[in-house]
Amino acid sequence: MADLLGYFGVGLILLAYFLNLFNKIDNESRAYVWMNLIGAVLACVSSVLIKSIPFTILEGTWALVSVVALVRKKK
């Protein structure tokens, strides 16, 4: 289960990155931020399940930054 969550989470983050890199999605768009947020949350849960503190911190921070970006977009 942890691996599956991790694969989907990291895959979603990478998909957002590549879509942005190839100018298919803007990094200021809500879709980009949501993809990063959902991906980071899934990867963070995976990291917690496998007890990987460094990656839990990384993905938790990534998710928090995405939440801040979404809140700023609402203003």
C-alpha cells in the first residue's frame, strides 16, 4: 500500500513538472498547484508508512507550500 501511494504521489508531482516544462500547464495555474498538493500528500503518507523521516519532512513541506499557494490564489 505504501509503495502504491508513493508511486502515485511522485508520479503526479513529476507529471505536473513535465507538463510545466513542456509548456502544457502554467506553474501559476490551480491545476499545477493541486497536482503538487495531492502528489505531495500521497507521497508524504507513503513516507510515514515506511517510516522515512527525511522524506516525510520533504513531502510535508511540499504539501504545505502548495496549500499556501492555493490560499494566495484565493485572495
